[in-house]
Amino acid sequence: MISSKPSSLDEFLNERAARNRTSSDATLAMPPQVVQEWGRLKEQLRALVGDRRVDGEQLEWSPYPAPHPDFLLWKNVAAYFVEPDVRRERAPAFRIRFSRRPLKANQIWVLSESPIEEKVWKLDYREATERTVWVMANGRMLSSQELAHAIAIELVKFSDAYESAARGVLL
């Protein structure tokens, strides 16, 4: 009986690296224009918020290391840019996830669970004759610039709901 298992650590690591190269990188499974537009969306949001303050608090683009490296932070919430998982999803999609902000090193939350559920926008990319658009699950179609504005607005709304819910839990 011949074993198909690798016989050495080096062989195993080489096979593993080859598998990971072909299946884990979202950019390999997505057309280059989609990946470029995803990057453009992040750049437009970063430029939009700049050094903008809302209620005296700075909107910040990825101010510290986190599991999802690209996120917009405001107060205790964040809008995370989540790339498709081409290994686990049948129809890979980009997502914007609104949730509690990621913790910095050596931080803990007073509340073990978020006072509100996270919100996730699933985005599909479509090239049309007139313009390129992101299509949301509700059918709404937005350019990257329009989507950048929508993300910033939703983050502020999400923060308001988060703070209201947190006050109710802590009282």
C-alpha cells in the first residue's frame, strides 16, 4: 500500500504552500478590475474622512493593527473591509462589516458581548456600460465614491445605535 501522505516535513510544507497559494488569495479568484476597484473604494473612503471629526471624535482609517487590517474607526465601532473567502464561499463576495471596534493590545471590553448585532453589507461588483457599480443585497447600486459616503454615514448611524444600546445595558 502506497501512502499519498508526504514523507517529510519539507515535502508537507511545500504541498501546503502550493495549496494555499492557489486557494486562499481572493485576488487570484477575482478579476483584476474587481480587486482594483476594491482598493479604489478603500482609498476613496480614506480620502473622504481625511482628518474629519464628528461630535469631536476623529474618524480614523486603520489606526492600529487588527485582524482585518483595513477598517474605518469611529468611537467604539468600526466598518471592516472583508475580502471574499474563496475557499469557503460558493459565490465569493466582498463585505463591509459594521461592528465593535477591534481591541488594541492589552485591552478588554467592559461588556463581553456587543450591545447590538453587527451589520454586514454583502457587495457584488458589476461593470455596466455607463459606470462600474457595487450592488448591495437589497439591489441598490452605488459607485465606489457613493459607497464610500454610504459607509461613513452607516458607521455614524451604527455608532449612535451602539451607544444608545450600551447605555441601556450599563444602567
